[in-house]
Amino acid sequence: MGNEAEAEKLAVWYERELTDAKQRVSRVKEHPLVYYGRGTSGLQTGGKGSINVEILEILGARNAAAEARAGLVTVSFEQVILWTRK
């Protein structure tokens, strides 16, 4: 958008923060099982590798919906319960 210096500054900050987060996660012994729900019902989620749940993987959380196809998918409440009881 015409402000390359500011963009570069933000990119450097982002990379530093991401590296710090990954280092912290590497010290965690138990990674929680997490369901990421979005939408008004909370039943839209992302499968393994989906950009929608990329932050879960970065933070070391186990995506409860990992077995769902990649990308956004709408699931049932019952499916969420099955995933989170594993």
C-alpha cells in the first residue's frame, strides 16, 4: 500500500513473535485437545491443515476436527461431542 518501510517493520515484529511463541510451545509437555468453532452456531470448523485452524497447530494444540476434510466444514453438535471425548 505504498509504505514498504512500515510493512517491513511489521513483518520483522511478526516473525519475532511467531518464533517466540513456537519456542514457548516446544516446552509444553501436554498439548490440549481443542475444538475451534466459528459462525453463529459454532459448528463451522477447519480440518487438519486448514488455514482457519493454523493458529492451533502453531500453538501446539491438537485440533479435535483434524480428521475432517481440509478447509471449512460444517459439522453436527454430536460430531463435536464425539471428537472431544477422545
